[in-house]
Amino acid sequence: MAGKRVVVVFGATGAQGGSVAAALLEDGTYAVRAVTRDTSKPAAVKLKKAGAEVVSADLDDEKSLEAALTGAYGAFVVTNAFEGSKKDKEVIQGKLVANLCKRLKLELVVYSGLENVKEITEGKLEVPHFDSKGEVEKYFRHIDCPMTSVRLAFYYENLLHGFKPQRNKDGRTLLLGLPMGDVPLDGISVADLGPAVVTILKSPACYKGKNIGLSAGKLTVEEYAEIMSVITKQMIKDAKILPEDYEQQGGAHNMANMFRFYMMRPDRDVVLTQKLNPKVRNFQQWMEENKKAFRSDSHGHPQ
Ligand code: NAP
């Protein structure tokens, strides 16, 4: 590791940062400094064994962040919208990191950003976990900190958890309840983020200052359901719902607005994603590798 330039990876014990840390370790160009609030948790111990320097820092604590970022060439920064309830938390955390990266003269930050939907739609739609990231993107540009934003599409992994197909009343079919109507939805496996970030970090001149929408493919819900059916050998159908139906069925307003924004087809660039990560998996390939997770249990519920 001696002599290698350091890349600091936030969220290294989670999905996005974990993918980035793994790809950086595999690539070997940079030394990896993995950030966690708890260096004793299994994911942190695993990173250390794999060759990362694991450091304790908290996005809410400037002193710990400064120590983590000092001497680094670059950083991957992700904030978690779904932890804690403090308003504007992601904005405060993002701006704090941006200021430090600027002051400590990092050469490139890859920030996991998203669009400021409220601004784009002139207040018609608010998606707090997008808007906050959009505000931070703007702030990086405003203070002139070298940054590339990667805007991830809907994770395929969401289909294993919050959006897994649900058993229909007829007991025979499973319904995929993504409220997109007939509009294609961009998707990607979060595990395929890492190699794209490595490419960006290795080519700052090409990607500095850009906002890059990452996607492995654009499919309608009907197409997602069809591929899932063929691969799992279960009858999985498009529930054919819109954000309004999703809300009526108890779905959160912010998530419904996120789908309303996805229905506006934000820029997600499949060709560029394939260039950044030539091994990025399309939905079919990802499903083949994950089909076991969709097997029904004895009650017919997907596990
Ligand atoms: P994750 O797997 O839940 O991991 C969250 C990570 O954040 C953990 O490694 C955690 O580290 C770290 N973390 C949280 N609070 C921290 C703090 N105060 N200081 C330092 N580290 C902190 O989450 P993820 O999926 O990688 O990323 C979540 C983000 O992805 C969300 O903001 C969401 O908006 C965005 N996103 C999601 C999708 C999607 O389709 N799901 C698409 C695009 C973007 P420790 O606990 O180890 O400290």
C-alpha cells in the first residue's frame, strides 16, 4: 500500500460504498481508506482483512471527517437519506464534506448525487432524498470543488426488499407493483457501481465537473415482470399501477413523487454506464444470479 494515493470511501460498510471499496481494492491503483462509525462491525472487519485502512468518522462530526480526508487524492461520498429524521441532514453533511474536500485540496470527489426535483419542477414535485442531493451537487460546483456526480438509477436490489412482487388475491400470480404505468424505468445493480467509480477516479480530466446518470437498462414494468417470470418460473405480472394508486395503497408520498419524477424520464445513460463499467449486468443477467432470492416459501410468498 505504501506510496499509493489514497481514496477515502464513505458508506464503505453499505451497498454503494461497499461496491466502491471492493472495486478499488480489486483494481489496486489506490490505497483505500474506508469510513465507518463503527470499526468493529463485521463489514468493517472484512474490509480491513481485504486490505483497506478502516477509519472511524461520522458525517455529522467535522473533526473526524477532517482526519479521514487529510492527505487523500480523492473520495467517494454517499449520504444516507433514510437514517435519522433531522431535516436537511443530507444537505448539512454534504456541504460539510464538500468544504473539507475543497480546503484539503482533494483532486476529485465522486459524489452520489441525484436531481433537485423541486427545482426542476418549479416546486410542483418534492422528493426530499433527491432534492437534498441536488442541492449538495450545486454546492460542490458553487465552491469550485472538483466533483463528478453519479446519479444512480433504481437499484435492482429494491426488488428483493421494498418492491418485491406480492402474491395476488387469486393466489396464483405475483404482482410487481412499480408505479410507472407503461413508462420505462432505468435500473442498475448497486453492486455494479464500484468499477464505474474507479474508472472516473482514474480519468479525472474526462469526468470532472460532470453529472452522470448511471443505468444498466430501461425496461417497462411489464418487461421486468416478464424476465422475472421466465427466470424464476413463477407467474409474475405487472400490477399496472400509477403513483396515485401506490399512494392510495399506503405508499409514501415522497416515494410516489419519486416515481412521478422517474416517469419524466431523467437522464440515465446506458451507453456511458457500459463504458465506465464494461461488466455492468443488465436485468436478465442480474436476475439469473439472484433467482434463488425470489423463490416462493411454502405459503407462496417470495422470500
Ligand atoms: P446503506 O447500504 O444503507 O449504507 C449506508 C452507509 O452510510 C453505511 O455504510 C453507513 O456506515 C453510512 N453512514 C450512515 N450515516 C453515516 C454517518 N453519519 N457518518 C458516516 N457514515 C454514515 O445505503 P446505500 O444504499 O449504500 O446508500 C443510501 C443512499 O442511496 C440513499 O441516500 C439513497 O437516496 C441513495 N440511492 C438509492 C437508490 C435506490 O434505488 N435504493 C438509488 C439511488 C440513490 P456505518 O453505519 O458503518 O457508519
